[in-house]
Amino acid sequence: MERRDEPPSLNAYESMLARRTAHTYRDAPLDRRSIERALHAANHAPCHRLTFPWRFIRVGPRGRAATADLAVQIKAERRPLSADEAKRVHDKTMAPPELVVACQVRNMDPFTSREDYAACSCAIQNFFVSLASEGILGKWSTGAITRDARLYGLLGLDPAAFEVIGFLWAGMADPPPDIARPPMESVVRAIP
Ligand SMILES: Cc1cc2nc3c(=O)[nH]c(=O)nc-3n(C[C@H](O)[C@H](O)[C@H](O)COP(=O)(O)O)c2cc1C
């Protein structure tokens, strides 16, 4: 655990409760150190047999613009888009201040692959909880674009070696309305 340049302002429990999925973000850049701390926290996730299966790609302005163009292209292949609709899809992809692409190293063994996905999910949760500890929200998103071969080309990723498992968006945002969670007694039981 070699780095912690600024202490988080929320403790771990508070940060887990503060982490929420945001869909709209303020137009304010994040301190690059917040993302670095979050990626560092991600890299401290647990993983069985120390496979360290997570990879993260930070997407800069050129990559973001290419991603937005691809998002429009994919939508337009399903049905023709008006100029306004195309602009809306483009702007939605450009709006969040940060985009990190989360990838998993492929493994031919199904059990290892399943455990590696669990480890990557822990890493992604660490990423978002670290951000939440500093008052930053985000979203893990998956969709046609995260499975599209052209995205792999744009990211310089070999699809035989890696799988894109999500876009990780981040920025300053108002927390969304509360979501009703299942009652504790429906998800926890104890045996003597
Ligand atoms: C694997 C995974 C994929 C997700 N993909 C999407 C997505 O494509 N779009 C989206 O709006 N939210 C996505 N989410 C976020 C969930 O919708 C969100 O966590 C859920 O609504 C609960 O809200 P909360 O995160 O604020 O607790 C994803 C979450 C996970 C774990």
C-alpha cells in the first residue's frame, strides 16, 4: 500500500453508502489525483491465486471523441438518427468529466474466468468507493459499445486477450434519488 497522498474525507462505511450511480455530471474537471487514488484502490482488490486480471484504460480527449463518434455510429446502425438525436448521443458520451475503460484479462478456464470477473468487480467497486470518499460519483455502464469490435480497435486492445467489462464514468454530480433496498431480513439469515 505505497500511496495515500490525501486522506479521504469519508470513512469506508460512509463511502460505501455515499457511492451512487450518477447519470448527469457537472461540467467540472476532476483533480487527476482523485482518479489516480481510485485506480490505486482498484489495484488493491482481492483476487484468487493472485491473477490480477483487471486492466484500466484512461480515455483522453481524442479517445473520448472517437468513442462518442462510435456511440453515434452504433445507434445509427439500428435505426436512422436525426441530427438532433445524433448530437444527443454524442453529447451524452462527451459529458462526464472522466472515462476509464475496465478490462479483464481473458482466461480459457471457465472457473478462473468467473473468479477473475469477481475480482475485477471488486476492483471496480474499490474504484467507485474511493471516489465516493472524496465526494465524486460515477457509473459503471455496459452496452452494445462495450462489446463492439471497433471499440477494441479504438483502444488498441486485442479482443483475444482482453474483454471490456465496463465503462467507468466519473465526475461531480448530485446524488440520485434513494433506491429502496431489499429489507435486511430478506437478504440475511442466520443459523445457530
Ligand atoms: C455490471 C454492471 C453494469 C451496469 N451497467 C449499467 C448501464 O449500462 N447503465 C446504467 O445506467 N447503469 C448501469 N449500472 C449501474 C446500475 O444500474 C446501478 O448500480 C443500480 O441502478 C443501482 O444504483 P446505485 O448504483 O446508485 O446503487 C451497472 C451496474 C453494474 C454492477
